[in-house]
Amino acid sequence: MHARPSDRPRRLLLAVDAPSLLHRNHHARRHTRLRDRTGRPAWALHGMLRQIIESIDAFAPDAVIFGLDDRTASIRRDHYPDYKAGRAEKDPELVDQLDRAGALLDALGLATLTPPGLEADDVNASAATWAENHDWNCVIITSDRDSFAHISDHTQVLRLIDGGIHGSPLLSPSRIQMMYGVPADRYLEFAAVRGDASDNLPGVPGIGEKTAATLLSHIGSMREVWADVEHDEGRSVVAALDAWAEETGGRRIGATTLKRLSAPGAREVYEFNLRMMAGRTDLDLGLTPDVPGSPGLLPLDIERVARVVGHLNMEATTQLALRVLTGDPASVPRG
């Protein structure tokens, strides 16, 4: 993980995909069987909170907002009943902790948002937009790839992997370009062509990651690709792909790719995926950074932190929370 610059010019918003962290910590920490002071399962809640405290310690944000999934309704599933079909049924002990997460975070004084019919990724998308509109920086913490579409000069993504907070990559526009061969602002188009198996969204038939990246890097936007296919018989597409093959010594794929892009329903698949994958950017996050003590702003109240984190029954985490969550953020002048 990259260190936070000591002279950061903008204030920082941390946007946390709470369900993503809870799922990871449920599977990673289930063997601990940690219970809170009332005897209810708490290992996923504790793991999520511990990772957030470590993130706050590392990044020193000025505000934190947690996105939560609406577990009672889904606009995306209404449009596409097979959305996320095939995923294993959730463990009841995980469901219990998912249901309690919002109340825990609210009790701490952190901001949470459960947008009706939507998901945590919609909160992430709106957080990235809010940061840019308010001239803040944003770091999204998640284990999912969906948030890669929000990466920009204002927003980075800390993608949690097995190494935890300190062993996870902090992804910037240059890292996305290096990983996928497409500019960060084209990642959503790239994903819509490729599809997303984890959400049960098939991609454009016959067009894999490598070809999708080549299209976007050598032609431009998918809008330009479709315009060429539909109005100029795909001449620019074929020429660009065959020129790339000649430069790299690969096989010529222009004609085959054009045939797949021209197939009935190909563009409809892409457009459908684009709508399903695009996060909402207009949600009201409820953040009021100029009102001291409002939800989501740091520092937090010492007594609330001691009481709420203490309920999870892990003294070491309570002490860490008191040190990290009750001190002034890095942007507050000292001395």
C-alpha cells in the first residue's frame, strides 16, 4: 500500500464497501467464533471494523462513509432476475452480522447509507463524484472490481486481497492502465464488453479481455467502435486490430472480431451490461463537512467509541479504536 503524502493538498473521504468487507472477514475469521458481549456472532463485524480502523490510521481521512446493500429490494434484479444468480446461499451467521453492521457504524458516529433498491457500489460511485465536486480526494475500500470504474485523479481504490490492508494494492489510473491495458475512464466500457461472471452478466460473445482492451486502446470509446461497425462496415475496427497484430506479431483478428461485434444482439448485450454495471453517481450522501460533529466526520466521541467497540469484546481493538478514531485527521493544522 502506498504511503499517504504528508502534504496532501485536498481533504480525504474514505468510502467503504461494508458488505464486501463483511463477506471477506466472515470467511477469514469464522474459525475464531468471536462473540460480542451478548453472545451474538461478531467475527465479521470485528474484522471489518479492525480493517477500517487500520485504514483510517494509514490514510488519516477527514470523513468516512459506509455503503450498505439494500437487502430487501434490488432494482437491478427487477430488470434482470438472474442478476447474481448462482451465488451460494449466505450463511445465517453472516446474514445476522450484515443486518447489524449499519447500527454498529451509526452508533459509532460514522456515516452509513443504504440506498433503496441499490448497493454499496452505488454509494462508492456517488462518493467518488462527491469528492470531485467538492475538490476532495477519495479512497474506496472494497474487495470487488466494480469500483475500478470510479478511479480517477481524485479517486483511488484499495482493493482488499489476502494480505489485508497493508498488503493490498492501492489502484490509481496508471495502475488500471498497466493491469488491463485501458485508460481508467474506459474501464466501465471494458467491463461491459467482457462481462462479469460474479454478477452473472455474460459479455459480448466471442470478445474476451484482450480483444476488448485492444479495441479501447487503439480505437477509442466503444461508442466509436459501434459507430464504425454500424455505419462504415467496421473498416476502422478491422484496420486497427490488424495493424496491432502486425506490430505485435500476433494473428490477424480484425475480420473475426468484426463478425462478432456485428452479430445480432451483440450491441444490446454491451448496452445492457453498461446499464447494470454503472453505479449511481447522484445519491445524497448526507455529508456536511462544515458542520462539526455531524455523522461521518472525524474525530469521533471518545465515550461512544469505548462503549460501541468495547461491545465487540476485543480489548486490543478497543484501544486501537480509541487512539485512531478520536484524534484529529491529518488535515487539521497542528501547533
